[in-house]
Amino acid sequence: MRSSLAAYAAPVDVASLDLLVGQLSGAIDSLTGQVDDDWLNEIRSAWWPLEYVNASVLGDDRGQLTASEVEAVSAARDEFLALLAEY
């Protein structure tokens, strides 16, 4: 997960976000039953904003994220990295 998040940097684009969300989803699923449930729930909470923005952009068939979406993705990425540092 750290390498996926580290590889995802500005400029934010739709294809990169979609790839990141998919990679993180798979990694989170693989942790089920392997790590503390409370921590895993926090990770899921950090992942959700990424998924929300991704789904919105794809659902609207847009090629770019808005400025507020870029900020939301950046904040979620930072939170995700902070949670990974705790583990």
C-alpha cells in the first residue's frame, strides 16, 4: 500500500486515481483477518474518500478532477499514509 500511495503524486489524473483505488481495495481486502479490526476500519475510512471521488469522476465520465477533488484525494492520501505509519 505504501508503494502505491507513494507512486501516486501530482498531477492527479483520473486513470492514476482509478488504479490507486483498485490497488488499495485489493490490499485492504487481503488484510481482513490478518490485522487489528479497529485499525483496518480506520484504513477503510481513509480509503472511502478516494473511492468516492473516483466513483464520482467515472460516473460523470469526466477526464479531470476538480480542484476540490484534488484536495480531497490529497488529504485522504496523507491520512492513509499516516495510518500506515502507525502500524
